Amino acid sequence: MTVKSRIEDRLSEALSPERLEVVNESHLHAGHQPDFSGAGETHMRVRIVSAAFSGMGRVARHRVVNELLKDEFNAGLHALAIEAAAPGEPGAR
């Protein structure tokens, strides 16, 4: 199972999102460090819209997502960009 699919499964299970997109952006970071070619699944972007985020601020939403994905960070995920919104908010496209 890929990192992307594990992230999708974990967030879907925990947050029942109405929209979820997980994008591997590792290739965009090639060359940022001498030994990093951009291969693999080390840099991911999550775009998620979930009613679970209603009433939460941006930092709280990020904490929820980061906590849910802590095993992925422990296994080698290096960076995660998070775009989290509640239904009906700007960015809930």
C-alpha cells in the first residue's frame, strides 16, 4: 500500500470528508538536498473538506490531520501541506 493510499484511508475513516485529494509533491523538491532526487512519497499535499472541521480554526484543523497521520511521519513522511475546510467555507471547492 502506498503512502498516498494510507493517508486517504486514514483521513476518510476518521473524518468522513465530502472531498479529499492527496497529491504527491515529492518531485517538486528534487535537489533541495544533495541526496534527494524527488522519488518516493516524502512530500504530500492534502486538500480536505469535512464537517468535522466546523467551528475549528486553522491551527486546530492542522493538528487534527497531523495527529491522524503521525504514523506516516514516523515512517518517513517529511512534509505535509494541509488545506482543510468545513463545508460551505471559502476553500471548500
